[in-house]
Amino acid sequence: MRKFGYLFLSLTLACSAPKSDQQSFSTAQRDSLFEEDAASSEEELTGIDLEKSLQEQGLVNIQGEIPGIQVELKYSTEDNFFQQDVYGDLTQCYLRPIAAEMLGKAQVALQKEYPNLSLLVYDGVRPLRVQQILWDSLDKPDSIKPLYVSDPKIGGLHNYGLAVDLTIFDLKSGKPLDMGTPFDYFGYPAYPDRELQMLAEEKITKSQVANREILRKVMKGAGFTGIGSEWWHFNAFSRKEAEEKFSLIN
């Protein structure tokens, strides 16, 4: 967390300060200023009560709303595309109440047909402060960064609390179902739109696609829509509807 806060702060100060002011600092003074502000930035990102902030913005903890649902926030671990823990102490998943209600319907539908299965949520709301960290840390040109992560200047549905990343968990085996790729895998084998091609090329199997179909069935039945490039991602509203009805989460 410290290295991201330091980098972002350094770039911000370097770009915003007038040239004459930049030249007026000695190297020692500048290093001291960066160290103090980097520490402050880290406290802002990790010390503030993020859960309280989310609650104050009208979001709900899905585990308090949906009986039996499983949660493993991947961005509270290093098991994600960025290989960074950007949520810190936050381990609970938060969503807009309406999105949580829809997700609850999907969980009920899943367990009605498959009592030994449960939804396992990997990510829900992603505050803009976290989105900025991911954007800044991605080692790609800005022109192609949106292929991997939403631009925080614009925001995505995760930033509205209206998108969820998830899979299906087998309560008997204690493991997620095999979906063919891990979460946050960027490549055709993870694309719902490329499943026929990937089957033909033997990159994924029929049983893996069948597992994805179970997930898609219960999520779409609850009103969510998927996307063509990530089997795990579902939206509760369109981007246009989100902009009209909701605000971005900070």
C-alpha cells in the first residue's frame, strides 16, 4: 500500500506545484515532504474505517442480507491480476441494497436446485480510491488500461456498487466449481463469447462450460447481465441506468 500512496502522491505534487516552487525545495526538504505525505496517504487508505464509509453511502453487507452466501474478497488478498492487497482490513462484501436483493434471489434459486452449492463472491463495490490505486499500478499504456480496469475518472459499475464478481462454491467438497480459468484471467478461455471456439481448441471442457451455465442461469434469472470477456462478472444495471439513478462510491 505504501509504495502506491508514495508514487501517486509524488506524481501529484510534481505536476501540481509551480516550477519555481519545485526549484525552491532542497532535495532534503522535498524528500522529507514526500515521506510525511506518503505516510498520511497510507493512513487515509488503510486507517479510515472503510466499512463505516460504505455504510454511510447507503451500501449493505451482503452476508448480513443473504443467508449462506460465501465471500472471499480477492482484492483483500494478493490472489488477483494485480497481485496486490488493496482492500486492507476490509473482508466483507458491500453492494447497493437493490443489487444485494437481486443477488439474494440468485442464491435462493441456486440452492433450491442445488442444495449443496452456494454463490462465492470475489468482489462487489470497489470505491474510487481503490480504483485509482489499481489504475496507477497497472503497467500498461493509458490507451489500453481500460481493457483491464475502469478509468477512475469515469468509473465502472463496481464503483457504483452495482456489479459483482463471483463463482459457485461446492459445500461438500469445500472448493469452487471448475470454471476453466481462475478469477481475473485475461484471455479467450475466460470469455463467454469465445466458449465454442475454446471448446473446439480444447482450451476448456464441456463440464467447465456446464458449471458456468449454472452460474449464468441463476444470475440472469435474478436480473443480472453478464459480459463477453469475464465469466465471473455480472451487472445489476446498465451503465446508463447507473449514471441516472446512482452516485459513484468514494
